[in-house]
Amino acid sequence: MITISTKKIKSFFQKTYDNMVENLPFHKLTCTCGRSGEMIRHGRYSRSIKSSTGIESIRILRVRCKSCGKTHALLPEWLVPYSSVLLKDHLEILKAYLAGKSVKPIMEVTPLIDESTVGYIVKQFKRHWQQRLAAFKIPIDENIVCACFQAFGRQFMQIKCTLNLLFS
């Protein structure tokens, strides 16, 4: 998996993703095997995302390394691997949790994020991330993606230990 660092954006879906992918310098993408310039487009798959307007589907591009044959999904940093909740919503939920505030405003804006989803996000944070962030003094802010890649080699709130590279 390769996470693409993006500039601040207002919309989070297909058109934005397609523009990001079209502007990528594919010759600079590096595989987990260490080779650069070997990536070719390999296909797409659909991801469902919980948004304020409902379930959105986004088609994620996969690339294959011509050298080693491994395939990688190209994920924008605003998607959390293996989650249907956007990174910005993870951050809002966790900030509210840590401040002891209600998450009802978040659930009102995005009705598909319910108590169960919030509970799961908080549980995963406490189990996998809270101590790590504290140990490295990483604040929950807009720089968390780069900080987590530098310290842990993966996206914030990525629970599975799948190899993930940050491309900026």
C-alpha cells in the first residue's frame, strides 16, 4: 500500500482522487521492494466511505511493480486503511474523546457514524495508538500522518501491520 500525501482539500471523493492520481509522477513511486520507476497501473477496486451525504463509493487505483510483481493500492492520506471512516472524522472523534466532550455533533453531521462506530474507533485508538503517540509526543493534529509514518511506518489509525509507504 502506498499513501499519497495531499494538500488541504475540501472534497474527499472520486474527482479529487482521480485528479490526485493523474498528477502523480509514477516514475518516482517506490515499491516496498525498494525499486523506483517500476510501477504500472494494474486495476481498481471500490471502497465505501461514510460521509455527511451517506455512503460514497470511491474507486482506488492499484499499481504493480514490474520488478517484484507486488501490487499496491494508492490511498490518499485522508483515507484510513481498512476503515470506512475518513481520517478527519477519526481525528474529530478522538479529539472529543480525549477532551471529554460529546461526539453527538460529529454524529449529527455524519449520521452513518453512530455510537458503535465511535466506540470501535476509540477502542482501537486506546489499544493500538494512544501509548505510541504519547511515547513519541505526537499530537493529534494536521501533521499526524507524516509523524506516524516517520515514527511507525504506517498511517495513523492503520491497525493491520500491512507495509505502507508515504509518498509526498
